[in-house]
Amino acid sequence: MPVVRDLRLLVRLRYFRRLLYVRLLSQGADGVYQVALAAYVVFSPEKQTSATAIASAMAVLLLPYSLVGPFAGVLLDRWRRRQVFVFGNLLRALLAAATAALMIGHAPDWLFYVSALCVTAVNRFVLAGLSAALPRVVDAERLVVANSLSPTAGTLAATAGGGLAFGVRILASDSDAVVVLLGAFLYLCASLGSLRLPPALLGPDRSPGRPHLGTALAETARELLAAVRHLAAPRRREAAWALAAMTVMRFCYGALLVLLLMLCRYALSDTPEEGLRLLGLVLALSGAGFLAAALVTPWAVGRLGPGRWIMVCSGVAMVLEPALGLPFATGPLMAAAFVLGLITQGAKIATDTIVQARVEDGFRGRVFSVYDVLFNVAFVGAAGVAALMLPPDGHSPVLMVLVAVVYGVITMTLARFERR
């Protein structure tokens, strides 16, 4: 098969292998660090976890992607990408070690969150740099295959890192600090592995006509506003409606995830360890829903069209979410986690398709940057709203019904739009 042949050729390329090695170590360390952070915030026996703490952790993990992400490219076009990998991963190793020290020393929560926020902010530069450097180590003929292999391998590495973190936590008597130190060690290995790449190999090439940094950042902000205006045009109304619907559905997903986290921690388990295992099952089932969406959505979009498929997803959520969630029993809630993953990812795939089809090529990258910001800010905002509404044990029929009503509003709004 041509794809298999191309994969074999890719792994024979020395600098591609080395860049992939840096990606695997970096994203594996991300998986370890994120699981340790979640376990410390939500499932530490000595901490009385609140929905506010969960919302803070989500903000730490996601806001750098939203706020730093659109502007990361401006700086990456000025710094040697190989140096970003060396010093970025070294900085993350030091910051992760500092996070572990703060855990052991029972430092104030705000100091812990600042340290964790810095780790995840640097992560945005490293991931963007890995993608930008790929064309420098692979020929144009096999770039598509490399773009498919590298991010997929990185995602698998992050998943494996999360599994490793669970295992180490059990062996280390539930010590989250030990798990964070493991992440720091992997970040250090990624930094040292980057030294095997020549400094000038990954670019960028020096450009004498490059604008000043402040000018470039201001231009990036203007381009994001231009993308919003582009979406507002009547011809792209379908893309705008799809983005709006997906943003609100992501908000619902975030609120329900916080509710499930609190239920796993208190209402559905007797100990933090049991709650952590239950959370692992919730995430696994939600991931299975994501996989099912990848299989079902192409067929559904082919039969219904992407807009109607989003409408079906929100309608299914409107019905099944309260039906499975309101009993607040473990079995139905696990089924709800699967359904939630399926309908959220199914709607996202359809939204991506609409945006790719309806937005002009010259604006597509900027529109997806706006999409990324909306996607993550909605998730963090949902966690904040849930923090205000949820009782200490997470048992909130009001929030469950409210989310169902929001799904219903999305369904009716999209149905009216489709009729037009």
C-alpha cells in the first residue's frame, strides 16, 4: 500500500525521527502532567474539592490555548524553532518540578495555579513549533502522510502518558507530586533530545523585511477581527450559525463534565481512589463516544447534510441527557458520558466541514483560530457557571434540566434555520 510505503520511508528519515521523538516525549509529559494536576485538584484525600477548584484547573489547562494560541505564530516566526524545543521543554521541566514542590509544601492554591498555568502556556509554543517545523524535515511529497502520523502519534503519546500517570500514582501511594516529577523528567528528556537537531535546520529563515513585534501582534488582532467580519457576511451565514451552535454545545459539555467530576468524587464513590477510577471510566466512555462519532458522522452527514446532523445531535442530547442523568445512578451516567462524547464530537466534525466548505480559503486559517478561541473559552465559561450552581456533592437536577433546555433551544433554532 502507498501509505504503508510512505510511513516506512518517513521513519527512515533521521531528522523526522528525531523531531517525532521530541513530540512523543513532550506530549507524553503533557499527559502525565495533566492527569497529575486533575488528580491533585479533584481527588486528593486531604483536599475538599469544590466545583470552583475544578473550574480553576480547566482554566489553567485551556485558557493558554485560547489566549496565547492565535499569537504564538508571530513569536515562532522570530525564534529558532529548535531553541524553542530546547528551552521551552527545559523551562517546563523546571516549572513542573516547582509545581511538585508546591504540592509537597501545601502552598496556597493561587501559587499552585500560577505555576501550572505557566507550564501549559509554554506548551502552546512547543506544539505550534512542532507543526511548523515538520516541512523542514520531510519532502513535499510525503508531507500529508507526515501531518497525519505526527499529531496522531502525539495524541497517543499523551494518552499513554495519562495511563502511565495513573499507574505511577498507584505505585507511589497516591502521591501526585511524584507523578508531576515524572512529567518534569520527561520534559527534561524532550529538551535534551532537541539538542540532536541542528540549530538552523528547523528554521525560520531570517527575513530582513520582517515588521516589529508590536506591529505583528497588532496585525494578528486585526486579522482575527477581519475573520469575524468575514463570518458575518450573508453568504457565510451557515458557517456562522454552525459555529454558534457548536460553541453553545461545547458550553453544555463543559458544564456536564464538571457535574460528572463532582459526582465521581463524592456522590458515586466512597473514597477518592474509587472516585478516580470512576473518572477514568467516564473519560474512557466519552472517548469511545468520540471514536463512534468519527465512524457515524460521515454516513450521517452524507444522508442528512452537516447542518441537519448538528440539529439531530443537539436533539438527541436534549432527550437522552436528562433521561440518563436525572436518576443520578452510576450505570445511566456512564451511558450519558458515552452519548455526550458522541453528540459533541459528531457536531464538531459537521461544524468543521461547514466551515471548510463555506469560508474562503484566504480566511480559513483565521476563522479556525477564532473557532479555537470560542471552543475553549466556552468550555472554561461552562465550568465557571457550574461552579456557581453546583452543590458540594455535584447532585444538581437544576443544572441537568437547564442544560437540556439549552440543547432544546439549539435544536429549534437550527430547525428554523434549515427551513429557511
